[in-house]
Amino acid sequence: MEIKSTKIDSANAEITATISMDEVNANLEKIAKQLSKTANIQGFRKGKVPVAIVKKQYGQKLVEDAEAESLREVFAQGLAELNISNDSLMGEPNITKFEKTETSIEVVVKVATRPSIELGDLTKSVPDFKKPTISDKDVEARIKQLSEQNAPLVDIKRNRKMKDGDTAVIDFEGSIDGVLFDGGAGKDHALLLGSNSFIPGFEDQLIGVKRDEEVVVKVTFPENYGGDLAGKDAEFKVKVTQIQVKEEVEINDELAKKMMPGEENASLEELTKQVKTQLETEALGKLYNEDLKPKLLDTLVNGLTFDLPEFVVEQEIDMALNKKAGTMSEEEVQELRDSKEKLDTLRETFRDEAVKSVRATFIIDSIAQDKGVKIEEQEVMQTIYFEAMQMGQDPQKAYEQYKDAGYLPAIQMSMVEDRVLSGLLNDKIA
């Protein structure tokens, strides 16, 4: 067996080998002898099957197994020459050439290894920034907003025209071409104007209407509306029976106690401190997510130099290509199928972004290992549960849907990236 092992770069290597048929036949003989001891072939006792009979019974399968064994020997010897351990390999070896003649098999195997990244002083990559400041006015506005959210609705005494933010208590009846439709009627329905919770355009037509007035609201159901109503024009007879607004709430210690249940030291002063801390956290999170994290990641991607496993980049390009194909017409897809040149040209348009994405993934993974950042599956589950409950969804069902779709690893990686970048930025503040 002739083997030549070549390191292309620190993340890619190639093993070229010539396997003689004598070696393949020797492996075939060895496998056949082993099989003769365990094979069940009619007319022969177990363990007493002649090798010639085994070869006849399992002919092509024995050849394939013998060739596979020779390939394993090539792979093992090549890795040893390259001084590459199995645990540093990425993905499966890629056999790019397998040509058989009567006397030998010519083989080329490409292997990839996890990149080794010299992170250096990461603090130099973190941009300078100032922690956002929150004014007393910001805090007062948030407390007022929170108090209004918890305030009860009360009927207005003076009849006036409704405006955005009012709650209209209405009776309504909907029809299409003069015919009432199921689910199109309601009584004493409280509708917050400006909430966009009804059909588009419905709430706008109630602006300026007074209590006890009746109006006809004309709307068109959205094209994506469920059932048979999608895209249809409808008319609603609407009567405003009451106009409600949020009751004025006095901002004092009593309000603080209601908003901080279970806390012994609940007071307006303590509420103000907590709200200010919350606003600072929100402002910092917004600065991180919209500005600093993208800048930091770009700096790391452009500043750290290392080799990438070729097949990982190709996989990333394939995913981008498949996503693009999903937006193309059947004629455009067929055109790509018919022209390898056009397909290759399109693939190359995704290479730069693919390289950037793969580099970012390896950098985040390397920093996470260096900093001991880990996100366990339990934490992923808790995150999905929390977001599902905020959106009024069944958390268990949402988690199972993500799991069945194979999204959990991507969510986990996203959480790791967020924690790594946030950690680097937090260190800058400290």
C-alpha cells in the first residue's frame, strides 16, 4: 500500500493512496474466514461452513467489506502520518476519488480538523462605549405607564368624540353583500382604539364617534384571514354604547405596594430604584444588540486569522443556495439544473458570507471554551417556555415543535453567542 499524506493547511488535509488488489484480496480472505465461523448456510453446521461456500454466498458483499477495510487502513495510517487524532476531526472523511483497475484502487481522501484559534487579548477588540444614563423624567414616565396599565377602566361622564387610546364599548353586526356571517356579531365588546386588534381600518373609523351614535364601518378582510372571509369586503353596523378611559391613579407609596406585592420595603422610593435599574438594563441591552454586538463580532471575524475546514464552508454555501432556490420559480431552478456553469456562479455569490458565518461560529465556540461559557438544554427549554408564555402559546407544545424541527442546536448556539459577546462587553464596563 502506497500512501501520501499532505497537510493543505491547519484545518484541511489530503490522503492519497494506491491499494493493491492483493491487499484487498487478503482482507477478503480474512473476512470470509471470520464469517465462516458464524454464518448460517443451509446444508452446513454453524462454524463448519467452507470458506469457498461463504465467498460464493456473500460474493459482492465480501468485496465491498474488503475494500472498506482497506480504506479504513488507509485512513488510519494517513492520520498517523499527519499526527491528527480522531477527536480533532470534523465530520466524516470525504472520498473524492475511488478508481478501480484490475491491479489496484486509486484513492483520495480529504479530512478536516477543528481550527486552532489564537484568541490573544480580546479586550482590544471590544469597542469603547459609555453606559446609557437614565433621567428622572424617564423613570417617572415608566412608572406612569405601569400605573396606567394596572388602572381600571371607567366610563367617561361628558359625552365627547372618541380618540386614539379610548376604549369603545360597542355592539356590532357584520354582513357581506347584505348577508350576516357567523362570528360577525357581538354585544358590549370593549375595543381599545389604536390596538389594531380588529380588522385593519375598523378602529380608525370609530375615531370621532360619540357615545350612543351608530355608524357603518366598511372594511376588507386581509388575504391571509382564516376561513372563507379572506379578501372579502364587509360592512359592520356599530353602535357605541359607552366610552371608557383609564382611571387616574395617584403615584404614591400605596401604588408602589400594589405594584410590588410581597416586598416588605415597598415604597415609591424603592419602586423608583427598581424601575431605574430596569430601564438601565433595557437601554444597555438595546445598545448591545443593535450596535455593539454586531461591531464586536465583525471586529473578531476580521481580526482573527485561522484556516477553515473546507467542507463546513461548502455546507454553509449549500444552505444559502437551497434557501435562495426556495424563492425562485420552477423555470429558474430548471435553468440552474441545466447549466452547471450558472449553478457554480450562483454558489460563489454566497461564499464571502458563508466564510464570515463559519468564522464567526468557530470564534464564538473558541471563546466560549476559553471563558467556560455553557448553555445546557434545560436553559434552552426555559428560554423557549418563557417566550411562549409571553406570546400566549403552550410552552410545552412550542418546545416540542422546535425540537422536532431540529432548531434546538441553533437556539443553543445563539444563546452561547449572546452570552459570550455580552460577557466581553460587560468586562469593558467593569
